[in-house]
Amino acid sequence: MQDVKSFINSNKDRLLNELIELLKIPSVSADPAYAHDVLTTADAVKQALEKAGCDTVEICETQGFPIVYGEKLVDPSLPTILVYGHYDVQPADPINLWDSPPYEPVIKKTELHPEGAIFARGACDDKGQMYMHVKALEFMVSTNQLPCNVKFMIEGEEEVGSVNLSIFVKENREKLKNDVILISDTGMISKDVPSITTGLRGLSYVEVEVTGPNRDLHSGLYGGAVANPINILTKMIASLHDKDNHITIPGFYDNVEELSTEERAEMAKAPFNLEGYQKSIGINSVYGEKGYSTNERNSIRPTLDVNGIWGGYTGEGAKTVIASKAYAKISMRLVPNQDWENITELFSKHFTSIAPEGVTVKVNPHHGGQGYVTPIDSVGYRAASKAYETTFGKTPIPQRSGGSIPIVALFEKELQSKTILMGFGLDSDAIHSPNEHFGVWNYLKGIETIPYFYKNFTEMNS
């Protein structure tokens, strides 16, 4: 991989500007108001892959937003790497908490990123990390150093459950045939402590609706005499955890993998500064399931969290009403062996059963996916580890992530290949939050490191 640093240094401004232009497009898959922008982004990704050197690029229509597929096949006897990423982004709400507009990218210096970070929705999740692969391909093709075949599958519905991608994968097994899948949609411990994600949590996402009276009522005339759906909903949600923050849904933990003392001791070796962790998110104490450390709570243990709750009057001033309805969005992060559809069913059955008389409850499942663990003795993992060693000068630490990429388990089932998660983001990058950002150093380091994975994987398979 000669001259990758020279390529980056010579093209730094262009590499940044191209990503900034992509980030200006509000490709929010969850909101129909942005449907045109999502389609515009798919076209932009197609053009980027063509310019980078793919021989074939196509926009594959689905029942939802399209999948951009590209390939550069150099020799059928060589290994094939399938790169997965997504071009859709989370909604930017609440807009008023952003320091700069979410779709007007700016580069600002921070304590962790003295060389600057790009602030914009999707900067890290996942446009910035996906685009590293496009630019890595450009380097390898332009310098005649692409050592194997490569395919790209970039979707536009990851943030809403990847329903149509699963159909596409099942219907295109031959087209997507590969020897390893490479994804950058995760993070690493720090800029000087590289890590490879070896586990992802699964996900079950639901919306609940509690209905009381047939209309909003005057809280003076009716208060105390009828069930208040907002009061009831908050009590029901509060009952989902006990005093030790253990989830109370019957059967929820039945298939949870309990790591051995030795495995937990290995996890504890990863660098972690509790004080720094608390400071970074502005809290004075951590909180969670009794008997587990912070890093265990957010990776190897399942969770249940309210992501949004509303009902009644929320405008300026006062309005004294008892709302007819109350709503909440709830996500459950799951660990390997917990089946997300089973957990959704368990939640629905339990939540409906604890509703008191005077209200009715409806549970609407949204989407979900299975957890995933990848072995650290595979060729793919060793190729990735060696790539990090080359560019970081140290061996990366295997680490389980608390996040979810629901499609990864399906890839293994349908395509019969392992996934390697080479993330270059940081926990402090504020993904899914206001002021999301991605370090310039991290972005360029990804472009530098990825070609070495190609080189190592090809050599290790020869």
C-alpha cells in the first residue's frame, strides 16, 4: 500500500469537501418529508462509487428506499470483500440543541479533535465512515493497488430497520457472494487505543399507546374520578425495572448469555476512565443494573429504555386537561441468544397485562434485529488487526459494542460469511444526538487503514 499517506495529504481538502457536500443532504429515512433528499443521496453515492473506480454501479429499487450496489471485480480467483454501509441518517431533532445547523456542515476544533471535527447529522453515523471506504477504493484503483475483488452494498433504511435490505439480500445471494463483509458503523476506544468491535446487541423497538376517556377532559371537573392515561403510562413504565434496575418482564432474561468471570476480567482490561466518562456527558454518577460495571451494562447486558414520551398539552403556557391518550417509544437492546421477535412478544404480553381498569393499551412493534458476536481467530479479524497495527502502531483491543446493526446476523445466515466491524468513531461523537461530529483525523485514518485490510486479507487467503 505505497503512498496512501501521500494520497491523503495531496487530496485532503477534496476528501473533506466531498464528504461535506454529502452531509448537506438531509437523508432522513424516518420522515416522509425528506423522501426526495434520501433519493438524491442515493444518486450521490452512485456517482461517488463510479468516480472511485467501480466498473458497475446500479441503484436497486425496493419497496422503500433504494440500495446502491457497486462492484470492481479484478479476478474471480481472488477473494471478494463486500462493503456494507448506509446513506440514511437519524432525524436531527431537537434542532434547537444544535450549535450549528445539522445540514450545514462545519469543521470545528475540540479538545479531543484539535485538528478539527466535522459537525453535521450523519458525519459519523454513517456517511463519514461509509465514505472512507469509497475513498479507500479510489486510492487503490488510482494507484493500481487493489489486490482483490470488492462489492459495495449501501442502503437507505438502516435507521428504520433495514426491512427491504433483508429481502434484497435473500433474493440476491449470488450477486452478493463474498468471502468477508466489512462494515464501518461502529467506534473505537480512543484515538490512541484502537479497537475492533466483536459483538453487537440486538434490538426490539416498540411504540405504546394508552387510551382513557374518549376525549381530553377538564382536569377540574374530571380529575381524580377517571384514569389519567399519562399518569397510568408513567406508572406502567416505571414498573418495568425493579429497585436493582433489573427488567421485570417475565422470561426476558431466559436466554441471556452469562459471561464467565474470566471473560469479564478480560473485558475489564480495556482502558476506561469513569470520571472522564461522566464528565463527557455531564453527569455526576453512573446508573444501571446492579452487579455490573458501566462497560458491561452498555455491552453485554440487555436494556430497556424510553426513547420518547408524550401526551396532553405540551405547548406554551398552561392548559388544564386530562389527556385522552398517552404514548411512548421504547427500545430494548438485546444480547446474543435473545430473539428480538420473542422479546417483542414478551413485552407486548406483559405491558398489556399490567394495564389497570379504566384504560386500554396498544403495543405497536416497529422493527428489530438479532445480536451478533464475531470470532477473533478468523482470517478477517486477523487481517483487520494487522491493518490497525500498521497504521496505529499497536494491536487493537477486541471490544463488544452496545449498539445494534440488525442486518449483521442476517448477513451470516443468508450469505454464510463473517462480518468485520472496523469502526473509527468515538463514543463522544454524539451519534443520534445534537452536534453529531466526526474527527478529521479519524476520517483520514480510516482511509489510510482500510487498504491494508484488503492487502492482508488477500495475502492471508493466498
